[in-house]
Amino acid sequence: MDEDPVLVDARVSPTFRAPEPQGPLQRGEPPAFSVVIPYYRGADVIREAVASALEQTLPPDGIVICDDGSPDDLKEALGPLLPRVRIVRKENGGSASAMNAAVKAAHGEFVVQLDQDDVFEPRRLEAIAAVAAARPDLDVIATDAVIEYESEPVMKFSEAIPFPVDGQRRAILVNGFFAWPAIRRSRLLAAGGYDESLPMGYYDWECFMRLILDGACVALVEEPLYRWRLNPGSVSSATRTGIESVIYALTKVLASGKLEPAELTIAESAIAVQRRSLIRLDARDAVRRGNSAARRLSLRLALGRGFSLPTRAKAAVTVVSPALARRFLDRRAERNPAAEALASRLMRRPA
């Protein structure tokens, strides 16, 4: 970047949580950060995202945007910010492939993901750098985030998914308990990067599982320095693709041979939860469409193992009267159109 280097203010000591170090540590120097942004059809938001990275109190070493074969004009969208970023272009292959291309093109010791429609708070990189200097043993450092829906704050990410200091290997098998972290680039590349077969919202979690199971520890700066900006077009309720992605990721980690016996049990249980979620999803979709299979699928729910009593009761209502069940689903959607969608984006184990 063109700016003069800015040193981390020694007085800045962000509150953070992390597992205890395995041995004595010597304070290190703040590392260099490259901000990596996967891009596709984001002309109306990309300039604000890039500006938030450029306006950091600790400027990044560089900003790499991977244009994932987007049909719009990224250069025009960036306007006067264009000379201050590096653009990598490729054929459309999905967000994970765009992230891999951006990470390979970056030069910083750490890479920090920024989604095209989100923004950094001004002190985000400075806070992460302070933690990295204090704990040079850490390979993954995240900050809390504010979740916004239609420009209104909803909650902090940590309120939706609490951050565990201990037991991170087990916790990551259940939920992605952090997001948009700074990751040591060499460690990420050694782990094989992101799985390009997985869609957005799942490829990062699967990668985080591999990193943690390979020995990486995660720290969280408790201040919400990332703004996750959602709108009706960016959230969707639980889908078959999403649930199948979770099953695929957990099956993949089961086959890795890296899980301890208790962790194997957690992963197997989580897969069973997802398979029950597929049964519920199929039954619910059949009810909403007025499909003739609604009764048969709901009977499977009512008689199946592992389902809660409320779920069995709702399924029983559907067996008796699919029309009544459909009216119930419609009324629930009208009361809170975003709640279920937001929950499914946050939680890797849909209820």
C-alpha cells in the first residue's frame, strides 16, 4: 500500500479470549495483514467494503479482490479506490474458489476475509495485530461481530453462538463459533485452503474444522469490530443444499482419522441430527406445497426415532389435516419473516 506504515499503539490492549499457551512465550512483532474479498455481483456494496479496509487505523499490507467471473463492472464499481487494490480474475467457480485464488495472490503473513457486502470497524486490524503480537503462537484470530438486518443491529455474533475458550475441537464440530478471522496464510495453504465443492456459509466452517483439528487455536477479540450486514436477499431458510453440505463436511472429517473417540461420537450425533433435519424439511416443504406426500412424510416424523415431542405433535396434526398444518406454517412466517432464516445462517446444526 502507499501509506506510511503505522505501528500498533502499545497502549491498545484489546480484551480477548484464547486457550492458554502451551509454554512460555516472547512477545512478537505485529504481522502484516492482507485483506481478501471474494466478489460476485456486488457493484452496489463493494466500494464501502473496500473503504472500510483502507480506513483502518492499522492499514493492511494489501487488499486482494477475486472477481469470480462476475458479469458486472468491478473496476467501475470501485471508482477512485481502484488503484489501491489488486484484482484477480477467474471464471465463475463459487466463493470458496474465489477465496483460494485471493489467498494465493496475497502476501501478508495473515489473510483476513471481508465479504463484499460487509464492513470492518476502523480498529479491527489494529486489535487483531495487538493479539497476534501478544500471542505469536496463535494462527487464527477473530473479532466479535454485529449482525445487522436491513441496516438495524440485531445482536452480536457471540450472543448467537458463544465462543469457547476450552474444548474448541469439540465445539467446532457443532457450530462455526467464529467468522471472518485473520488466518496465518502459511497454515491455511498447508491445510489445503477452502473446499471448493461447498457453498457459501459452509466452506469456511469446514476449513476451520480442519485447521483446529490440525492443532490451530482460535482467539476472539471480544469487541464487535465486524459488521455482518444481512438483508432479505442475503438470507434464506434452511435448504436441502445447506443440510447436505453439513452432512458432507462432517462425513469428511469422520473419514480424516483425526477425531478422538468422544469427538467421533459428537460428529456421528451431529450427522444424525442433520439427517432428521432433512426428514423435517421434506415434510414441511410437502405441507407448504400441498403435496400429496405430506401425510406420508409427516407420519415418518411422528413415528420416527430421535424427534422431539413438539415435532411429533406437529407431525401428527399434519397427518390428520395437512391444510391446518399449512395455515400454521404460513402464520408463523408472517409473524417473523427473518427469524428462521437468520437462525439457519448462524447455526450449523439446524434445529
